[in-house]
Amino acid sequence: MRAVVQDVYGPPEVLRLEETEQPVPGPGEVLLRVQAAGLDQGVWHLMTGTPYALRAAGFGLRAPRQRVRGLDVAGRVEAVGPGVSRFRAGDEVYGTCTGSFAEYACAKEDELAPRPARLTPEQAAVVTISATTALQALRAGRLKPGRRVMVIGAAGGVGTYAVQLAKALGAAHVTAVCSAPKADLVRSLGADRTVDYTREDPTDGVHRYDLVLDIAGNRPLHRLRRALAPGGTLVIVGGETEGRWIGGHDRQLRALLLSPFTRHRHRLRGLASTPRPEDLRVLGELVESGALTPVVDRTYPLAEVPDAIRRLREGHVRGKIAIRVQDDGDGAGGGTATG
């Protein structure tokens, strides 16, 4: 099979498309014929091996333990391993796996769900990691109907889902922070107000919120707290600072330490999200109801994964990037798509 592989950590140039052996499903696993895969910042971190804490966590100290990149996936079940009962050959599914930038990949049965009928493979492939992260961030923030929410980084992969999910879960008002060219997109997703961060400081304290989600940001905690109403919650989702050892996670650690001592009963939380079967079920229901729609910025073929990663790191992506792996003739679109 064709797969995007790497043998050393580094920039996109370390990735190459080559022929490699097709995997065999083990107990509790299914073999997928991959139709599409999703691209997120996590792929970049695993490609570069930074922050270094990733390597110590089991991904390979000197070189990647897993050669094939890619996590989010949509595909057709080709075969099932021993003990699999939920799926059979021919089922259309989506979820996560190890090595989705390949024509075939193995995935654990409990990390997959039936693909919603209204989604193309490209759309389904960009749901799991980012939408799950958004859902778990809103839960960590104890979102309740009638609350006011601000999403910083609202036009990105997690942010576009966070805006939609906040409205679906009953938020009375959602403020979306993004650049001006992306304002129309986030308004179309349900944002009540947009803030252009290049012209206005969303944390100046003029407007206060019950919940602030800071996605992949780098603003200091004291500034973010200015945007919180009494009893409000700040949830930090990732971060892109330059620290080699723990990267943007230093703010999450400081938030955890500071939270018990804040005035105005502010709660400061970091988030380490993990895809869960029950979350996939909830997301699937919201997608089927029309309350949640993936935003696909652009679709790249498998051979152009390095170019897709470069675009992601440039910061111009609206929503998510999808990777088309194999076209099984089920109407998957091409080129650039939004929503």
C-alpha cells in the first residue's frame, strides 16, 4: 500500500510517500480502506517530536516509533480482527486510528463510529479529534444554558466546532475571536459577535464571560482572567509557545496551580482531551440533526501531505484540512470547500 512515512523527526521534508506493508488487524481491531484523513496540529507535533515531552511519553526518543503519520480517519471496513462485534466488512466509519495517511490502516473498534450519512468522507475525517476537544472543553467549563461564552481562536479546527457546540448546548451569547477575513465564517456558524484581535483586545475587561476558551493561544493568564465574570471559568486548550520541553502546556500547569487562589471565584483549567466512544455518539447525533457541520478549508491528495502541513502552520486555515486518500465513488468533493 502507499503511505506517508517518516524515519526521523523534523520539518515536512522528512515525510515521504512510499510503498509499505499493509497492516493486519489484531484482537479488537478493524482494517480500514482509508478514504480520507484529517490534519491537525497534533500531526505536526508528532512529526517534529516537539515538545520533547512527547518523546518521553512513548512516541520514540530518537526517532518516531510509529512511521506512518495521521490520526483522524474516515473509511470503509475491509476486514475485522478477533472479538470485533460492532462492525463488519463494508461498513462506512469514522474516528481515530494510528497511521491514517495510508491506503489501509488498523483502528480499535471502540475508537470508531458509523459515518453520518450527511457527511462526505473528507468532512467526516476532520471531526473526531477537533470536535471532541471542543466538546470536552465546553464540559470542562461547565457550560450551562443561558451562559455567555468567548472562543479565542474561533476560526480554527477546534474553534469552529466550539462555536457551533456552544450554541447547540444552549449558550445565550457566543463571542468569536478571529481575524477580520474569517469573521463571516464564524458568524455563519452561529457566533453572535466577532472580535478582530488585530484591532481590539478581547481581554480588555469591557466584556465579561461565564466561560472563556483560549485555543492554541499564548496570552498571559492575568489578561485572560480580565475577561471572566465572577465565578467564570477559563479553559486553556493547547498552546503554541516556543518551549522545547513542554511547549504551550506551561500555561496549563500555571493555571492548575493558580486556580485555588484566584479572586472572584475564577476557575482556571487546562484540557488534555481523549476521544471517547460516547463523545463520538453525541457528535454523530449533532451532525445528523444539522446542529454541527465540519468546515473543510481545503483537500489535498495523499502525495501532498507536506504541503498541507505547511499551510496549516502558516495559520491561514479556516476550519480543517482534509487529506483524500482513496476515492470509492461515494461523491467526495474536491478542491477547496467550506462547511
